[in-house]
Amino acid sequence: MTTRRLGWLAMVLVLVGAFAVGVLDDGGPSTPEERAQHIAESLMCPTCRGQSVADSDSSASRGIRNYIDQRIEEGATDAQIRAELAHSYGDDILLTPGRSGLASLVWLLPVLALVGAVVGVALAFRRWRRLKPIRASEADRALVDEALALRHGGLPSEPAPDDESRLSGSGAGT
């Protein structure tokens, strides 16, 4: 029983470690060019849907990239730049959903689904462990012995009188 608990503990530690690595901030971009690239990758091109501002060559995306560079030189934070662009172009320009209100469901639902799946699997394993093993009855053992005897060339034991009609294929009224 201790081994099982150690196994579950190890699995929980791995999951928590993986979650922590995924959530921890890596410090972000360090140079102004990296900051500008990071911001541009988080914004959708307003004219060519499906591409980020960083990937698009449209005039609107070039203008937004120039605006980002200008605001970084002025000392604006990444959040301020994104907020200004969202105010100008609408919230649809943001590729990363917000973390509050209805948009928070985008972040919350996958975590809830994962937790629900882990709980479901744990409950299933617990229920399967509680099931008692099925034991063969004496009648089952007799049938197996008879089948093995027939397979190895031996003769089956004499059938009981009530089994003769079933074995010969005749019905009850004949």
C-alpha cells in the first residue's frame, strides 16, 4: 500500500512541477527589439485576419510595428501599448485573451478539464480495486474438467438424466 501512495505522490509532484514550469515567467524579452517582436506577435493584423502583426507585410501591420517601436522608445510598458492598440482597433486585435471576466474561461476550462479527468481516473481505479474477484463454482470446474477430458481423448463423465434431453437436442415434450 505504501508503494501505491509513493507512485501517486510521484505523479502529483511531476504534474505540479510541469505546471510550475509552464506558469513561471521567464523574465520576458530583454532588449527593445525583443520587446517589440513579442508585442507584435501578440497582436492580430487588422487587415489580414489569421496573421499576427509580426508576420504580416500589410501597411497596417507596418504602421503598428512602427507605433510599437516609438512607444517603447518613449518608455511605455507592454501592457500600456497593448491597451492603447486595443482601444484604437478593438479587443479583437489581441491574440491573447484577457484574464478576467468571460475571457478567463479560456484559461480556466482546460485546467478544470484536466482536474476532472484526473479525478475521474482516480475514482475509476479506486472502484476497480474494490471489485471482488470472480471465483469459479464447482459446476464451472466440472465443465472445464469435462472439456479438458474430451480434448485429450478421454471420455466425459456420464451426463445426469436431466441433461440427456439437452445434449441430444430433443425438446421437453418428445
